[in-house]
Amino acid sequence: MEEVTRIDIKNTLQTIYCIDMEEGQTIYNLVKRELDNGKDVELSFAGIEMVITAFLNAAVGRLFADYDHQMVMQRVKANDLHKDFIPIWNHVMCKSARYYKHTDSVELHTNNEMED
């Protein structure tokens, strides 16, 4: 059985609002360190009253640039996430995985559109 590290978002960031990209970066750094050490990560959103996409992109979406899609999906879990925020979590996990898988073609398409 894999060792699991639990990161309590509210206590770590000292806020009930997950709205800041820099704070998302803080969570990303913690998660990445644990994954690099071979541990699974459980993110606890207990007591969190607001979560926005930009925060989750910074906190977990970027993991797909560093790791295999399946590994991230298996080893990073959200717990205690209010039911209203589950669609946001799912959206970020799905879209980030797709974006980082196709980063080169997305950037090429964007650059072509900007030149036109």
C-alpha cells in the first residue's frame, strides 16, 4: 500500500478561500514534493468555502505537465470537497490533462491565430 500524505488546504494556506494563484502554487509545490517522494496525496478541502478554477489550475492542473495523466489521477485525490466544487475539480483535472497532452499543438494553433 502506498503511503499517503494529507494536505489540509485551510490550515496550510490559513484561508477558507481558494482563489489565489500564488497560493495554488504553494499547494502545487507541496504536492509535487510528495509525489516525487513516492507518496500519494490527499488534498483536504474541509472548511473551504470558495474554490475557483485558477487556483486549481495552479495547484493541481500543472501536475499534468510533470507527470503521466494516469499517475496524477490515481495518486492525487480531493477529499472533503463541497459538492458545488466537484464539477470545478473535475473540469480542471480533465482539461489540464488534455491541455498538457497537446501543448505543442495548442501553442501552434494559438500562434497561428494571433498572426492572422
